[in-house]
Amino acid sequence: MLIDRPGTAVIVITAHGTVETAVEAMRAGAFDFISKPLDLNLVRQQVLKAKQHYELLSENQVLRTRDWRVPAKSPTSSGTGPRCRMCSVRFVKSQRRKRLC
């Protein structure tokens, strides 16, 4: 299953769980290993955890493929907007502190 769909989260649930089978399942790519008797709250928690994990992996892939180079200044940008002014004020204040020390 993981070969066909590598993004699939597999949670193994078994009545005959041993440390060896848990280790084997995790090495084979299982997200988690739960032994019976089942605690439904634990199952819900692990499913939510797996969902969040794969959402983060997906977001990470998107961020890794994004081009993070700073674009050249746009002709429509004057550099005098409120955010630019805040940055320059912070920079000036930090430079003053350095000179005083």
C-alpha cells in the first residue's frame, strides 16, 4: 500500500502486538502501532496526529519549491509605505543604540 501511495498514513491495530511486530510495522512505514483493547480516544488522537503530520509535510514541500529570492523593487513601489517606514525607523533606532554603546 505504501509503495502505491507513499502519502498514506498507516496505523496498525492488532490484538497480538509485541515489541517486535511494532518495530517491524514502523520500519515498514506505519505511522503508528496500536494494540487492542482499543481506546477510541487514542485512535482519534492518532488519526488527527497523522493528518496534521501529512499536512505539514505537504506544506513543507510547497515551501521548499518556492523561489525565495527577493524580487527587484517594483516600479509601483515607492518604498515609502507604512511597512517600509516602520522598518527604516527600527533600523535607525538600532543604529543609534549601537553608536551610544
